[in-house]
Amino acid sequence: MPNGGSSQLNLLVSSGAADGPTAQAISVFEAGMDQRVAFVLEGQSGALSPAPGSVTLQVSADDKRWGSALPVEVHADTGAAVTAYATATYRFATPGTYWLRASLQGKSAESPVVVIDPSTAKVPYAGQPMIVTPTPTEAAPEGVSPLCTRTPECDLHTQSLDAALQAKTPIALLFATPALCQTATCGPVLDNLIAGSSAYAGKITFIHCEIYTALSRESPNTPPVLAYHLQSEPVLFLADSRGKVFERIDGLFGKGEVAAALARLAAAG
């Protein structure tokens, strides 16, 4: 299916952890459950900041028939060079290749996504147990240097994930590399998570894990990245006190969206 009006509007799907056909630069979702579908719209001069209510999103399972327009929320509080993105919620019925169509001011753009059988997913999704593994800390860096590529370094490296899971407290675990992020979103989302963390001191354990073991994209991935089978970043896992994934937020997220997610997590316990 061609990208409708690609010279005027471009659709970049920013959610859907790469899990499955990793040879393709394509977003991957799981079938049969509500999915956060996040996307950025670009024009000829770069990323756009559409007004609330101006964007629609449709889904097609057969590249011919488009579903009804989904409710879309525009977020304009990223702190990133890409100042705005949009989100919708959709449940893909069965595995396969789907098409997304976003429309803005009479223009439209389309992009394919892959939907897999949840039983084949490697990256944990909502309802699954977190993968128990240590994350690098100040006391035990596990060969990762620098421990944090943010400037200044963040303070979310004091607690290891395995210890936090054993303590049975809600957890917010962010995989991100501010200095080396290929999408230039890791730094802003880490800042947004830090901004939201102050309201949950003692209630949620916040952990940041870098992607690479050294200050180079040629360096090996850190052990937790390998344990979680991550092929893309950033990825935020929110886990409840039972050690199960409560929500997973892939890609770019703003202050408002992460604040709402943390509030849901705190309420769930």
C-alpha cells in the first residue's frame, strides 16, 4: 500500500517494541489485547505539532477496508526536539500485517505494523511477570561505565531490579541511553520520568538502565537489555507489587502521559 500523500505528510509509529521480524524497521504489537499506538506526524519541514482534535487514526487488516476513526490524544509536553506525538488505543484481533492511516487537515499518511501471537513475544507485555535480573547500580555497576549517560547523571541507579522485585514494591524501570539514543528521545523521557517520580517517593521504586556497557553504540548491550530481549529504546516497564508488568510504554512519552501512568500504578499497588 503506498504512503498516501507522503510528500506532504509522513507517519512514524513510535510504539511497539521490536519483537519478531527484527530485520525490518517496523513496529511490533501483540494480538488480542489493548495496545498503546503512539505516532509522530512529519511534514516537509520535519515533525509537526497538531492541535488537539485535529488528528484521526484508522486501522486496516487487509489494506482495503479502513476501520472507523479512533479517539486520538495529542501530547505536546515531550521536552524533545519532536515536541508532539499522538496516541490511540487499539486491540489487534489476530496476528498479521496491519496498516495504520493518520489524517490531518485533509492529508493522510500510512504505515505498516506487524502483530504477533502473544505466545511468541520475547519482550514482556502487560500481565506477564517481569524478568528477574540485576540492573547495574552504584554499588555493583556490573561492568557498565558510565552507569548513566545523562548530564548530570540521574539518581535512579541505587536499587537493582532483582532486589526491588523481591521487596514487592511497584517499579518503574526505564531502558534508555540519553547520550547515545538514535531517536534522540531517551534523554527527554528520562527527564519526564524523573519529574514524575517526586510524587511517589517510597511508593514506587524508580530504576534507569543504560543500553550499552560503554560510551559507544559499538559496545555490547548491558545484561538487562539482553535479558529483556530489547531491540529498540526507550522502553518503560511499570510493574506492580506482584512483579507483573502493569503497563509498558514504548518510545517517546511526555510528562502528562507518564504522570497518568504512574498514578494508575500507584493506585493498583
